[in-house]
Amino acid sequence: MSADTVTLALTSGADLKTWVFLIAGNIFLIILVVRSIGHYAKREWGELIGHVITGILVAGFVFATDTTKNMFVEIFNKVAGA
């Protein structure tokens, strides 16, 4: 058994979690873009705007997790008056 095998077995899984979120988020964004193009072609503006907003939220959670979380915490604190 090599030292690399032991090191990999003792990782916390945080890197794997980050990788899975990145891949899943990118797949979700690709689906949103494809569906948005369809809504644009059919001139369904409400659905298109909804997909764009959803895409922005997903991109925020995938690529800037801590910043997005802090933003939502601050918004909640303002609304809840905490």
C-alpha cells in the first residue's frame, strides 16, 4: 500500500462535495440556457425572465457559495428585523 492511497482514504470529502456541486450546477445551468433559448424563440417573456433569474441564483450558489449565503443571511436579517 502506498502513502497516496492512505492519504486519499483519510480525506474529509470536501473536495468531492465541491466537485459534485460544480458539475451538477453546470449541468443545471446548461439545461436552463437551452430552455431559455426555447422560451425566447417562442417569445414567452415571463418564462424567459424566470429562467434568467433562476440561472443567476444557481450560478451564485455554485460559483460563489459563501458570498451568496452571506447575502441571503443579510436579506433575512433585514426582513426579520434581527
